[in-house]
Amino acid sequence: MKLKAAGNILAALAATDDLAREWPKVELLTALGFRLGATRNLCEWHWRDRDSVSLAEIFELMISSNPDPRPGYLVCPLLDFRNIGRKSFLELVRTLSAIDFGPACNAAWQERHQWFLNAHRLKGASDYSWSFPITPEGHLMARFKGGARYWPRCRDRT
């Protein structure tokens, strides 16, 4: 039954092709491939006072349009939530890239996905969230906001 409802919502998304139209939040998040723990967390804490959410809000939560001042960094507010880690976030990006939302919605997602492909490190939206590399170059460009280079400590194994 869940797969049928997910297919119906995805078909309706492609038919309407409207970023601002609001959909029932639990059904939309499930259809887009969010895991159960992440869906519960977003519905109970982030959108607790709302019954529906738009595709534009989900895209903004995945990859923010506000740039980070450091080059090569990409702000992803979803990484600040519980039950969303590095692997599940990358899986969601892959899943959203495979879904047909309709021409206008696909163009909006492809723009954000291109920002993702051009980035080397991802971080959450809060000032205290850690970044993590997604490319080999990202390992070499870890810097603090002031521009100071971050050197990981190497401990002796004695």
C-alpha cells in the first residue's frame, strides 16, 4: 500500500510540476526516499505545526541557496537534524536526482544538484556544525571560518 501511495504522489508531482504546491508532509517525505527516523524527526520537530510542505522547502532543506563564505563548501541544513548522516544524505541526493518531478521542478533540483557536484565539502547550517569532505580535494581544504588551516592531530600509537 505504501509503494502505491508513493507512486501516486510522484506521478502527481510530475503532472503538476509546481514547486510551491504543498503536499502532505509524511507521504511526500516517504515518497522522496527519506528514511523512517528522518521522516519522524522532520515531522515532529521541524514541521510540527504544519500538515503539508512544498517541494521548494524540501529542496532548500537539502541544499541551501545561502552560500558559505569559504570556497568549495556547500551548506546543507538537513545535516543538522538527527537521523541524517553522511551516508543517508548522499543517498537522498542520489534518490532525488533519479526522480522525475516535471520540467520546472527538475530544473530547480538540477541547479542545486550542480552546486552539490561543484562542492568539495558539506556542512550543516548552524555555526557549530562540522564539515565533511565529499571529494579527495575536500580532504585537503579543511579550514576554519577565519581562514586558518585545520590540521588534524596525529597521536602516537604507543
